[in-house]
Amino acid sequence: MKTTKYIIKAILVLSILIPTVASAQEGQVVDKIIAKVDDKIILKSELESAYIQFLTSPQAQSFQGDAKCVLLQSFVESKVMLIMSEIDSVEVGESRLDYEIRSRGQQIIQRFGSEEAIQQAYGKSLDQIMNELRPSIEEQIRIEEQENNILADITVTPKEVRKFYNRFPQDSLPLYSMEYEIGVIVKEPDVSDAEKERVKKVLLDIRERALNGESFEILATFNSEGPSAKDGGNLGFASRGTMDPAYEAGALSLKPGEISMPVESSFGIHLIQLVEKRGNEYQTRHIIMSPKPNEDDLAKASSILEDLRNKILTDSISFEQAAQLVSDDESTKVNGGFYADQFGSLRIPANSLEPELFFEIDKMKEGDISMPQLIEVGTDAKVARIIYYKKKLPPHRANLTDDYEKLKAATTQMKKSLKRAEYIKEKMQEVYLEIDPVFNRCGIIKNQ
């Protein structure tokens, strides 16, 4: 139930993500200012880059209207939001900004295949590109936070959901494909104390090498098992309270330059080097290793789930209660072990299920709970899992009984869209706006 405007807004965000890359791909555009919103400007090259991104998107084929006008409107609205975020003193923490930059950097790498490909294509390293994009990414975060603040109190009642649903003729309601209600309970094996001691000894040997003059960053690159290894173990700045409590306690007990003894967290065992403390933030690098369970550890995890399955089948405990008490899968545990879609509905489309899970339930009947199985997670880890195949819902038109959560989400989104539009209309009266006459056709005026 997305509107065309919000589909194009997604394209706009993508174009802002990599403006340097986009302009380099398409050649240089003779630039000029096409719009001013107070002291903020919108360049022709920005609009052209967003338009090119739109033309290569799947939405372009079915779009009807003037895409450049919709894109320019979105640019103007974003500038209004940015100005209001400055007036309202919206803060962007360094840790959030660093995280977003790393995340966007990974997206760019995925698009081009490697950092070497980026360097070869544009004559710049990924770090150089991300430094250039830093101000744009910070602006995006400010805009998002401003919108979140404005829309945070939006709620809907069952009456509003029914009213929204009744707006549509029955034959215009969306048709949902086959859906399933599937629950899982996952048990991670408890690693033996002997294995933990083995890993700590390895880390202590590495710590000794660092204390004797070897580079901590080089040691991290070659020994750490975490994703930060390629960055020399550097995690950037983090605000207090945002990292694993054990990790943070270990880091903050150090002086800059010091290296901790092995610290056990929920992610593994670390050597931590404190780089810098700055107010409420601190910067660290680390070497992380994960103790590996043996066959006995895995067998114990399976045995725990088998006993739990028997209790569920004899009604000693419900599946939902068992999942909340035992499951190590945080994403499903909060739903009593059940998968949920983006709207919070526990009914999952068949094409959203992992193929391996789909093939498993294909062998089961509704109401079945599988025997424990060992499944691989990541590249070298295994966990035990049981599956509850609760229900299958055949293809159907949306209705209030089966699809309430989806309809509630759509109603909420409609209310948010209306409130955002009202906010923009109000704030447009408070800013200076000038649009290039070439775009007079777009009707982007203050009293709109």
C-alpha cells in the first residue's frame, strides 16, 4: 500500500548514499543551483543523479507522472526537515554516525565487489569516499531523527483500522499468497570450561606479543575472528551503555594504550585495547575469539530440546512459554518462538521462509513439533533447533480476522504520512523557498 511518492523517496535515499559514485559513473554534469531552502541548496547534479537511480529501478516501468518533480519535492521536504532538526537541536552521536558510515561503506563494497574495484573505477579509496559522504550521511540521520520525533506518538485504534479497511472495495483488497505460522526454539551449546581456557591461553600469548612491541592492529588483522579484523580490530567510538556490559567494563577499566586480560562477553572472548576516552564516549580496538563447542556440547543441547519437546507435547508447558524460557534466538523469542513479518504479524509468506526451513515443514503436518536437529549458523557454528508447524493459511484476500496486524501497520503508516504532510505544509511557511523557473511545472510552492 505504498504510494508512488514513498517508492521514489527510497530511490532518493539511495542516490544520496553514493553521490560521488553515481556522478562518476554517469560523467560530469554542468552544475547549477536549482532550489534554495533557507541556506540549504539543491544542485542540478543531485537531482540528475537521483533521476538516473530511479530510471534503473524496477519502479520506473510502472511509474506515471513527472519523476523529476516528485524527486525535487522530496529534496525540498528533506531540506525543510533538516532545517527544523537544527532549530530543534537534534543531536547525532559519533558512535551512530560511525556505525552508519561503516554500514554504507559495506553497501558500496557489495555493489562494486571489492575495495580494489572502487579504487580502480574512481581513483579514490573507500575511506576517501566515505569521508566525502560523511556530511551527507550526518544530514540523513538528522532528517530521520527529526521525522521519528515528529511521528513518535502516532497510534491507531481498532476502530480506525476497521475504517481504513472499509475504504476499499472487496475486489481491491490485496491478495496474500500462502502463509505459515512457524515457531522455533534454538539452543546454543554451552561450551566447556576447558575450551574457554584454551582460547584464553591463545589470547594471552597474543597479548604478550603486543606487550613486547608487535602492533595490536596487525595482530588483530591476522588473529581476530570478528568482522573488525580487516580494520585492525578498530571499533570506533561508542557511547557508554551501547556495548556489551562486560566488554564496556573491561574497556573502561583501562588507560589509553593499555591492553586488557581476556574478557568474556556474550559475543566471545576479547583482548581489548583502549584507544581514547572522550566525554561519554570511548574508542577501542579488540581481538575476539569464540570458543567452539565439541560433539558432547552439541549432544547436550539436543537433549535439552528433546526433553522440552516432550513437556510441550504432554501439555506440561506451552510452546510459547518454553521459547521465552529457553530459546537463544532473540528475534523469535520475543514472539513466543514465532517468526513475525515487518508488521508484527505471525503469518509469514512462503517466499519469506528460508529454503532449508521450508523443506523441513514440507515434511511435517500442521500441529507437529520436530525432533531436535543440528543446523549450521554462520560458517563454523552449529545450534540445536526444534520447529513447531502450527498452521498454514491458504491464499486469500486481506481481511480483519487473518490480517489485522498488516492492516494496522498500513493504517499507522497512513496516519504518519498525513501528519508528516501537515508538518511539512506548516514548516514550508516558515522557510525561504526559491525554485528554478524550469521547474515551475512541479508546483512546489509554499502554500501547497
